[in-house]
Amino acid sequence: MGWSWRLRFCQQHIHDVAGSKSLIRDRHPGQVVDSEIDCIGCTYVDNCGVLSCSALAANRALSAANASLEQTGLIVHEVQSAATVQDIVDLFLKGNRLSIIRSRIWRIRLSLQYILHRDCASGAALEVVVGHITWIHMVRRQGLSGLVLCV
């Protein structure tokens, strides 16, 4: 996945429109949901999600976020009601467990095998692969300990 200024501006716009103080943001402290009324939101370009201990609170917050996005002319798609199992931005949420979907992990594994098989890769290709690996390890922090073996 490449990153460009257009994508950066789009991401910032959806954060601004969503307007929640409890958004999961890059380079900011994590959010905690510990009561029935707490909600946290996450956005990625043209998608948003809401996490809560209460289905009612999550659905209300998501409806409010979608209304804000539609008021600015953004198209909201693939709206799903609250559930105990969800996929969002290659993350799998089941009950209180958040993980990476298996297909994403397999894509990284196959790309690493391909690079090792070729015996060389461009700096740009390595940057993309390392970016994906870093993203996975931000969710599954225990994997960071395995990176020491690669040095």
C-alpha cells in the first residue's frame, strides 16, 4: 500500500469530519473502552468504525459519524450494525480479541518468501514490506521480539 499526499489529506479530512475526541489516531496514546457509554472510533480514508461495550452506543455513534460524513458530501458504504464479530481495515474483532486477518499475514509471508527467493529487492519494495510488517506488529506486539532474530 503506497502513501501519498492525496491520501494523507483525505485521511485528515475524515478525521476532522468525524470530529470525535475518542478517535484512534496515529502517534497518540491508545484509547480504553471500559463502560457501556464509552465509544472509540477508527477511520481509514473512506471507512470508519466504532468500538464499544454496548451495541446501542456503537450504533448511535456510527450513525452520527455517517451523518457527519454524508453532510460534507462523502459517500458512506458497507454500513454494518454492531456485532461481536467484525472485520475492519484488515483487522478481525471477535468479542474482546483484536487480531490481523489471516489473509493479510499470508500476503506478507508470501512477499517475504518472494524477496528471499529473488535474492534482491529495491529500496522502495523493502520500504513497503517493512511498513506492512510494522503495522502488523503494532497490533500484535509480541511479534516485535521475533524481529531481534533478523538482525
